[in-house]
Amino acid sequence: MKIAVCIKRVPDMDVRFQIAADGASVDENGLKFDINDFDSWAVEAALQIKDKDPATEVVVISLGPDVVQETIRKALSMGADRGVQLKTDKIPFDSIAIATALAAELRDGGYDLILFGKQSADSSNGVVGAATGELLGMPVVTAISKLELNGATGTAKRDIEGGQEFVDFPLPAVLTVDQGLNAARYPSLKGIMAAKKKPLESKPAQLGATSVTVSSMALPPERAAGRIIGEGVAAVPELVRLLQTEAKVL
Amino acid sequence: MANILAFAEARNGELRKIAFEAVTAARSLADKTGGAVHAVLVGAPGIAARASQLAQYGADVVVVVEHPAFERYNPEATAAFTAERITSGGYRAAIFPTSALGSDLAPRIAAKLGVGLVTDVTSIESHGDALVVKHPVNIGKVVATVKMTATPALIAVRANTFTPAENPKSGTVEQAQPVGDPSAARVVVKEVKLGGGAKLDLGEAPVIVSGGRGLKAPENFKLVEELADAFGNAAVGATRAVTDDGWRPHTDQIGQTGRLVSPQLYVAVGISGAIQHLAGMRTSKTIVAINKDKEAPIFKVADYGIVGDALEIVPALTQAVKAAKARG
């Protein structure tokens, strides 16, 4: 099997973000970056296939400036075989521009499976994976939380509102990974050492045209400061009164 | 002429609430651009009977495509039909739901048409030649204003944001044929399992009661369920800690990697308020928190907080809500 996993470097979300001087991006000073959660589960899914069939090659692809090489190295330290950086100074917001570059890289790669996280924590658009698959003309299943492969076909579970869908698809295919599929492994010390010697190629990203641009960013209005109305069971009548008369939701 | 297309999501022959939200968003945009709203309704034979409901919310035309292979969601054939219709109809914009179905469908269409798509959109304005939309980024901690210059602009609206507004139009039914053979799709939804019929979905429930580790044991989730039952219109959610531990299914998880919700009322029971969780519920209209630690971050966003043991307070609240409901 030959598997590609497309990953994104995103900021740690556990901070108070500031808007950068351009007014249309987030100030990156002081932010910590790591592989996007959903993408780490996509890497894990590929590695679990490789665990069963060691002949499997796992190629990790990331689009962005040179700092994404760190993120690729992390996936290599988890156990992926080699990395490809599609180099661009700035990652466009337009998902189709990104998908075009990824499809150009993947098209003649001979991959049996191409995996993505279902969306990135930062741009939160959830478009690139399915759009890349569509540009490649491959079968696409999105937001999977369970996967079984049986030779030339597979079955995936998708969580939908109030239930699940079970989806059959032929390989080669493009899949995007939701939470629940697995828990990502931590890189071992041996894996970290080995990753330093694994091949990592850098080439220019062949981005598509952009028709969607961020014109400004802002922090959302703060919620009014929280209010504690009381302690213990004694506060319940006051809560019910407020829900009826003030919030009018009861 | 600047007609707007709305994709009307149906499941099991019934329209979903977000179908009316998409039509409402399309109507509001069409009224600004001076065009008509065409709703696309895809389903098994008989789905055309639902067209009049779409007319009620502002669809001038309902484009119906019926085929037995549309009984369950058929991603490839639905995308092929809708993309072809968007192109041949010359629409200014197409509005999709941000839902399990819409998030799968809209990117396929964006790729087919080679135009940008913005999902999880909370507002849509028309500025000259461009459409300008708002889209939360960085788990909702930042809001991006996004300019869309291509025609058509593809927009997927956030659930529970464009409140369905009745605005009756003619809703002329136009029967259309599928593009290609829907039975020949490569990707096939072979089975759909739906949870207990009466339970409301998290994305659509006006009230959500959610539980976290403060409930101490999985069996105590029944207190959360009883409170939800007392409200009558409530769904049950959970934190990532609880779903990771297997107390509740992953599908119940509210947060950065789970569901994003914004109900009228969110009741957080035994939830400390980790960033990961707040990202999924901070836009709720009213937030109630019950937690034993008065320093817990959840109290910073709670409109009404009660400090104390959830296992004692929740049953009392359930009784009080039942009594309030009984009084009407």
C-alpha cells in the first residue's frame, strides 16, 4: 500500500489571540504550533495500516512556509516514511487554491489511500480534503470515525446528526478523519532520532486561483462576565426564576 | 437577475430544520440582490411533496430530483446534479447547510466548479460585486470577514444561526433528471443507524444539558438525561474527557473537535470549562453552570452559576423545572 497523509501546522488554541497589524490575520508572536488534531489522527490511521503491513509506504505532505518542515518531522517521528513540503510563504484562505496544489502533487503519486483531517483548527473550513479528492476524480468519504479495509474496497462509519452512516467505497480513495477513529501515538525517542534522517523534499506549491480572501479579522464580542447566583440546592429556586423572567427560556 | 440557489437537506423523506435555515438565508440574500430563490430538493420518489414547505420559507422555485438511489444520501450523484444545476442556472450564489451532509457535499461542488467555498458562515452581505461573509476561525476565538469575488459564491451556513422565517412564495415545482446514473455511484451509504427516535439532535435542540467529569461516574449521566427530559426540548451533550473515557459516545462531544452548538439554553453540569469545551458552546444564548469548584473557568462564561455538588443540585433542578413547566 502507498498512503499519503496531508497535514497542517496550526497554532495551539489554548491562548488569547491578538489580531496582527495587517488587521486580517492573527498575530503569531508567542504562539506555539503543532500538527492539527484531526491530521494527527489521519497520520495514526496510516501508521496502523503500516503496523499490519510493514511494506506500506506513508508519505506526509504539508503546504506552507519552511516552518511546516517541523510538523512534517513530527509525523516522521511517529513513523511515517518520508515528507514533502509544498512551499508557499503564506497559506491562502481559499481552500480550492490549496486543494489544487495538493492535487497536483498527489495526481501521479500512485497512492491507494489519501488521508486528511476533516478540518483545521485555525481556518476551520473543512473543505480541502474532499475538494482535493474531487479534483483527483477519486472516491471521497469524509469525517470517518471507523475504517475497515478489505483489499480493493473499504467501509467507513460517518457520524451524522443523531446517528451514523456506513459507507462502502472502492480503493484508491480519499478519506477525511473525524475524532473517534483512533488516538494518535506519541513519537518515541527512537522515532525522533530516526526522523532526522528520513527524506524531506521541498518543492514550490502550485496554488490554484483564489476567489476567497480574508479582508479582516476581529475578536468576537466578549460574553458578559459570569455571575454566580448562589450555592447548593438552595440556589435552585432563584435559578428557575431567572430562567423564566430574565432569560425567558423556561 | 441574481438568483440564489439553496440546497434543502432532507433525511428519510423529511426536510431538516437546516433546510429552512438555508432557504431563509438565500431569501434574505436574494431580496438584497433582487433575484429569486431556487431550492434544490433531492430524494427518493415522493420527496416532491415537501416542496410546499420550502415555498413557505421563501422558495420561488423548487427544483426536485427524485430517484430510488436518493433514498439515503448519495454524495457523488447529489454533487453531480447540484453542480450542474448551479452552472446551468447561472446563480449568483449557492447556500448549503454546514451539517454532516452539507460539509461533505459542498466541497465536492466547489472543486467541480473551481470556485471558493466558505463554511460555518454566520452572516452574508452583498457589497458591490462581492459577497462578504463572516466565518469563525481559531475555534471561534476570532471572527474572519471574508470577501468572495467569484460567481457563483458557495456558502455553507452555520446551523441555528439563520432563524427560519416564513415568507410564502409560489414554490413552483420543477421536476429535473439526475445527472448520470445515481445507482452507479462509487461511494454508497449502505446503512444509516439513527439513535432513539425521540431524542433531539445537538445541532437543533433549543436546550442542551451537558455533563462532565464532575458527575463522577457514567451511571450519574441519568441525572443529566432526567433534567433534559424535564425541559422536554433538550438534547444531552458531554465533554471530551467523558467521551474519551467511554462514558458517552463520541457523537455527544461538544467542543473544538466535537460538535459546535449554540442553543437558547446550555446547562453545563460538572464541567470545569476547558478551552476545548468552551470552543463548542460559548455562543449559546444563555449558559447555566453547576460545578463544585467556584474558580472553574465555566463560571466566567456562565450567565447563572451555582456552586455545589451536581449530584444534589441537578435532581432538585429537575423537580423545579418540572414544577415550572406544570404551572405553564
